[in-house]
Amino acid sequence: MKGGGLMYPYLNEMIKKRGIKKAAIAQALGCSYSSLCRKLSGKSPLLWKDACIIQKQFFPDQSKERLFA
């Protein structure tokens, strides 16, 4: 795994670059902040519906394939 133990290095880079709060993403997914962190680190599964919500609400200009590569 790259990105300091993060499963989705490009997604995490974009979250930081755009100043998006992970708490806002967790709220959009209907989960806790710690649950989101587990999903982003690969310790819990990131579901397709989660990926769709993240892409649509926070990164509509990015493809899911790129964000979650």
C-alpha cells in the first residue's frame, strides 16, 4: 500500500488538495469518521455505493476509476 498506509492514495491526495473535511465525507456516507478512516485505509470495505456518493458529491470532475485506483 502507498500513501502512508492509505488504500486510495489519489483520493486522499485530492481530499487534502481541495481542503475537504473527512468528517463531511463521513456524514455524506452516513458513517462515523473512524469508519471512514477504516474504509480509506482498507481495513473495512469501501462499498460501490460509497464510491458513487464520494465521486458525485465531492469530485464530480474526476472519474471513479481514477479516484479509487
